[in-house]
Amino acid sequence: MNEKFFSFFSRYGLIIVIIIAIFFRFFNLGTTPPGLYPDEAINGNNALEAASTGNYKVFYPENNGREGLFINIQALFLKISNANEPWVLRSLSAFFGILTVIGIYLFVKKIFKRHLYADFLAFLSAFFTATSFWHINFSRIGFRAIMAPAFMIWGAYLIICALEKLREPEIKTKTLLWISALAGAVYGLGMHSYIAYRATPIIMIFIYALYWFLYRPNSKKIILSFVVFVLVSLAVFSPLGIYFLKNPGDFFGRTSQLSIFSTPHPIYNLLSNVAKTIGMFDIRGDGNWRHNYSGSPEIYWFVGIFFIIGIISGAVQMFRRMIKKIHHEDQDVLWIISIIWIAVAMLPVVISDEGIPHALRSLLMVPPVFMLAGMGAFDVISSISDRIRPKALYVSLVIIGISLMVQVYCQYFVLWAQNPNVADAFDQKYVEIGRQLNAISPVIPKYVVVNAGGVLVRGIPMPSQTIMFITDTFTADKQAEKNIHYISPDKEPSITDKNAIIFYLEPEQKS
């Protein structure tokens, strides 16, 4: 591959992946996914209440508890749009999904900045992420977990930016510390994203330890950078940390309920979960239609081959250099960080005893998985580049890239989005009930019989949250204003108004 080929990606690679990422995360966001799952809706209801009252919380304890950052930003989106629509809640996820793609590109490029092929390798990793069904799907659902890989990759990128300064002949300590502080701030925000993120300090400590090993002559500056990073991270985390000190039960949430250590055979379950989680990449993925095209591997088979090659090739090359006592390559740094990242991010997944493999809880593994796939693809391309004509290689790469985009478009927007299981998984029927209620005059009393079970939120089961968001009737005041009443099935006989219209969450059971 010639220099002209690499210069193209240096100029246009990032722009191309951003355009692709934007398309797959915002296209038809108003209709796909269909419906609005109650877990998304309660985020919206909390956001609406926060926006109207000004009471923005660092932690929302309802529905087993959720960190408040995502909901508070959603409140801003709802204020700006002035629309109670699912796409408003989901647009924030799309935004963080795009940030993750950009972060992966910059992270890989920063590690390989001394090499001619840095932009190409960064492009491959970011492109595979941008066209991943796994990442696209959660970039279009209003779950806070999508923030975790975004904050993690940007926090790690900024750490690398700081530590790569150690390569420079004259290191300005002030610059190093400013970048370290910014890295700590970004990384610390991730603690406000999702419970699985709490395992990630291990990754950050490892990155610092790795660079300390590589650049021991600058060990004092590395330690100083680490101290600044930790202090700023703790300062950003502190509002949530103080809340957890006052409410320790909320720190664990449902963790203790779902833990494998609460089962009769924890060791067996742990090993089984590890096998299933590793297998989800290339063999069988999450079976939940809301999380995945049920049962499909989380990585498309073609990219999955590159992922395996990236793991094996990176390990072989690194150990060869170790045996021959050859100085490390930047590829070794990226490979080691990716492997450790996957191992640590897997911990919160495998100790859970619910829905394994679980694509949602595994989101933190997205960046390292596709960075390894990018490394594998680059190794393959490099090995065949001298055997075929440059034009044939370039045309083949373009065809493969377009094929991957067509494949994920068909899988997501056609096969998955139009599957009736998906509409059920996102409770589309609840959205339809909400729209019907909106079309009826506030003068007419309307009753929603909540004949579906779920966690109680202010005395009403969770499934009602979708209707409450669509109709903006989360609070008692709004319910009175719009004359919409949520009741349990046993209260239905007490409805005496002949003009009242009754809706049922689930089809009425006739005896």
C-alpha cells in the first residue's frame, strides 16, 4: 500500500466515519425502534419532572435506581424540542454513540501517531464500530448505558494524550497536568453513567502502570499525572459518591439480587457466563429482541474473523518480540490495553445471573472489541497488499466497506425493525394507547386500568410509564389536569361516570 493510499485516510478518514455514524444513528429515529420501552419512558418522565420543577437529581432511585446525568441531559433535550416523543429521548443516545466512534478513531490514532498507517488503522476500528448492529442498536435506545463506552474511550484517549507527552524531548509538566486533569474530569463523568462503569478504575490504573513500565525514566511525572487524574476524577464523582454514602442501598441496586453468588452453584455459573459472554461475539449473542437480532452474534461474522485474527496475531507478534528481546511496538500497547479492557469490562457481566449473554451490560467492551478487529483487518490487508495490484486492493476494500454498510442497514432497518417481536419488545401498544388518550378532550374522564405487573413507581406498576410519558401525566397534577386516571383492575368497578373512557394496558381477559 502506497503513501497516497494512507494520505487519503489522513485527510478524509475521520470525516467518512462520522458521516456513516451519524446516518446509522439518526436515520428514521422517529420511527425506529418502534414503541417506547417503560425503562426508557421512566427516564423521560423523571426528565420532564426535573425540567418543570428544577429539581435535578444526581441519582433517581425509582425503577431500581439510575444515575442522574443521562436523565438530566434528556431534560434539556425535552425543553429544547418541546415534544414528548421517543426520538427526543433517544437522540441523546445517538449523540453519545457518535462520540464513541470518534473517540475510538482518535484513541487508536494517538497510540500509532508515529506510523504512516495510523489513520488507516484508526479508520478500520472506527468504521467497524460505526457499522456495528450492536452499537447502532443501543445508540438508538434511551438507555443511559450508552454513555459508558463514550466517557471511557474519551477518558482513556486523554490519558494517552498526556502520557504520550513523555516521548517528547522536553516535557512541560504544566501541559501534562492540565491534560491529566481534563482526562480525570471526563473519566469521572462516566461514573455518573452506568453501574458497570464502576469496574473501570482497574483499566485506568493498568494504563498508567503500563506507561510507567515503558517510560520509567519519567516515573515521577507519570505518578504526578496519575495523582492529578485520580483527584479530579474523585471530585467529579463526589456528588454521586456523597449520595451513595447517605444511601448505601442504592449503590448496589439490583446487583445483590442478580449476583451469581446468590445461586446454589456460583463457580459453575461463573464459568458458564464467561463462556457465553466470550461466545456472544462470534457464536451466539443476546436473545432479547430489544437488545439484538435475537441470538445473532454481536459482531458480524466477517468482522468477527478480523477480531479473532487481531487477538491471535497481536499475541503472537508481541511474544515473538519478547523472546527476541526486541523493543515493544505501539501495536503491543494497543493490544494489551484492549485485552485488559475486555477482561475488566466483562466482570460486571459474568457475575450477573440474568440474561447471559447480555449485550446491554457488555457495552463497555465495544471499543476494545472493534479496536482488535481493526488490528486484525489491518494485518490481513498488509499481508495481501504485496500480492495483488494496488487498484484491485483498493476497489476490493471499497466493495467490502459498502457491503458491510448494506448488510447492517438491511439487518437493522429491514429485518429487525420490521419484525413483530421488536414492536412487542418495545411495547408499541402502550404508545398507541397514549396517542389515543392525547386525542380525547380533557373534559372527558379517562381511566387506564394497569392490568400488567412490574416494579411499583409511586404506587403504579412500571408498564404505565410509557403512557405517562406520551401523555405527560407522570405527576398527580398533570393527571388531574388532563383527566387521566391510572387504576388497578380491582378499582375498575368503582368507576361510575357513564361518559368515562376505559383503556387497558393488556387485552381485557374475558371469563
